[in-house]
Amino acid sequence: MKAEFTLEEGPAPASGPEVRVLSVGGEIDATNAAEFEEAVLERRAPGPLVLDLTPVLYCDSAAFAALDRVLAQGGAAVALGGDNPVRRAASIMGLAFHDTVELAVRSLAG
């Protein structure tokens, strides 16, 4: 069974630099990680990007590899809220993330 994810334009913080925020929900695993990576890269405009993963319910190693490739291009940061079930796995995988979108935005400012 193929996992499903959502990807929508999220609200950018009112103050701070111009940053595009993409909110990701659902599950990302080996069945859809390539599709997820492609969708993010298609929506990525020039300039900084924050991926808000707070609504994500599950990520496997393929998902973290896709995120790593997106982040390796530079100018992007990840937000992953405090109660999210993916936080522990993200920490173990060494994914750099921020507790809120606002903190992620600030990390891209300087």
C-alpha cells in the first residue's frame, strides 16, 4: 500500500525575511519518498524555504534521505513541532530541525 502525503503552501511569518513555507502532512516512506522530493523541488522557488513537517505522522529512512537531498541544496530549513511522533527519529537520523516555523525562518535569515 502506497503512503500518502500532502504538500501545501503555508503561511509565512509576518515579520522577517521573505521565506516560502511548505507544510507537509501524512506519511512519507519508500513508496512515495521520490515523489515527495520531486514535489518539494518543483514548488521550490528561488529564495529560502521552510518545510513544516509538524503535521507528518511517519517518515522512514527513504524519507529522511529525500529530506537530506533537499536540504543539501542549501537555503532550506525544517520545522518539526514538539508533539510530533517523527521528532525522535529525526534526532536519531541527525536531521537538523527547529521547534517552530518562526525559528526555522530566523535560522535562514543570517
